[in-house]
Amino acid sequence: MNFFDSIFKKYNDYKMKFSLEISPQTDLDTVPQVKDVYITMLPGGDYRETAQQAVELVKKGFNPVPHFPARSMLDEKQLKDYVSRCKDGGVKQVLVIGGGREPMGKFDSSFQLLETGYFEKMTIGIAGHPEGSPDISDSDLEKAMIDKKPYADYIVTQWLLDPQPIIDFVSKQSVPVHVGITGPLKISSLIKFANIVGAKNSLNFLKSNFSKALDLLKPKDPNDLIGKVKSHTDFFHIYTFGGLKETNKWLKENSYV
């Protein structure tokens, strides 16, 4: 690599922006120095714990992005309390999603949460599924995207490994797309998670590209995917699957933080 190629690479890497996900129980002293930190609210979780983790992140100088899963919200009163706790604590950004479970109460879609108007003056992210979702048909997924996109400032995709569905998806959007990637996980672990979330194309991509037993034990470098799609987006959202330490090491080794 010559001098000018090196400078160009550093410029492109500098433009890239990374975010990642943690849980309400994550030790905040272990969180990598990325700006945007998303806090999950998994089925059965307590929204007050997610809100409190978000407030603590504000105090530490991060930009927290709590998840708002529609099907985990009991009613409008609970939703309003959740939003108020976040806003009162200095939270400026949210990710509004459907949430992979049966509805706990009156909400069964992210669109219903967005319609309430409670997220006014906040930056709003919505979920995108370039490979489809096990929770909803492709036609319903397309309709949902049309309905909720007017409320959205950006889209965060499910994690993927096959670059082509990502490129196709990004090309159709009118708002920025934050592409979901995994941290540096073993191929065998990625296959397991791909089965769970229904990432069909990525599962086939893994099986066709990493068939040898030794390959399954090697960590997959996220840069393999980033290099193929970074000309289409500057934003990458990391699903660490508990591998926060490995992700932090990878971010530092690549001078991304």
C-alpha cells in the first residue's frame, strides 16, 4: 500500500461510525468508547432497568439508545412512563421495534408506538430486515416499513453476513441505514445465532463458505463484510452476543475507537 492509498484508507475508516448493544446488566466500565450505545429490553425484561441503564450512560458521556419493543409494552401508561424516565434522564435517541414475542398488552407493532407521538423531539431508529423476519411475513414486513418510515430518522438492520441483501436494501432507502454486523465470533456460534433469528441468506452464506471443521472454530473478522458494503453506508451496528471484551479488542486493533 503506497502513501496515498494509506491516507485514503485512514480517511474512509475515520468516516465510519460504530454503535453496539449492551444489556441493562452490563458493567458500564467494560463498554468500548463508541458514542452510541443501545440497551436491549428482551422479552420478560423490566423497562425500568433499561431506562436506568440509559440514564447511567448519559452520566458517563455516552449517547444511549434504549430499545422500545412494542409487544413488551403493557399499555399506554407504561409506555409513557418509560419514555418519561428516559427523557428526564437526558436520553435523546430511541430504537422502536416490534419485539419478538406475543403481545403483552395493547401494542403489537412498532408503528403503534410511533403513532402515540411520545417520541417527539427524539431521534428515532426503526428496525430493518433485509433477509426477512421469522416473526412476520415478507409482505407484512414491507407494508410495516412503508407505514413507519415517515417517523424514522434512520434504520438499523438485523445482523447479516451476506453483503448482497444489505446492498440491495440500502439502495431502496431514503434514510440512513446502520448495517447490523456481529463482533468477532466463531463461525459455529454465528451459525447457531443465524438459526435463531432466521437469517436465511446469511446462514446459507456461512454454510457454503465455511464448510471445513477447522473453519468453524476460527473467529470471523467483521472487516470481511465491512469492506464489501462500506461504499454504501458509513454506519455499522455491532451485535456482540455477550462478546464485549473481544469486540472491544477488535475495535481497538483496527483503530475504530
